[in-house]
Amino acid sequence: MSQNKILLHHLKNVGSITWVEANDLYRVRSLPRRIADLRQLGHDIISEWRTDHLGQRYTRYSLA
């Protein structure tokens, strides 16, 4: 299964994903590129900036 299909399946079943989750679960190293691919295919994906408890910023992606 392609990384795009894996990520789309995750978004539909889990709801959202971050780069750390994508890397740990599926070995997806370039999540922003895969998200861009899915958007180009017509999927409406929301990017939400968040900050963790240490002050590190990250993006959480989810389907609209």
C-alpha cells in the first residue's frame, strides 16, 4: 500500500496525525509532501499548528 493510501486510511479511521506519529507508525519521513499529494488528489485536509508542553511547535493534520 502506498504512503498516501496509508495516511488517508489513518486520517479516516483515527482522525488526525502529526509528523512524529507518521514517522513512528508508518516510516513516513516527508509528511508535508504526502499531505500535499492528498490535497492535490482533492482531499480537504486541515493543518493546525499546536505547541507541546515543552514549547515545541508542530502541525497536526486532519480531514475537514
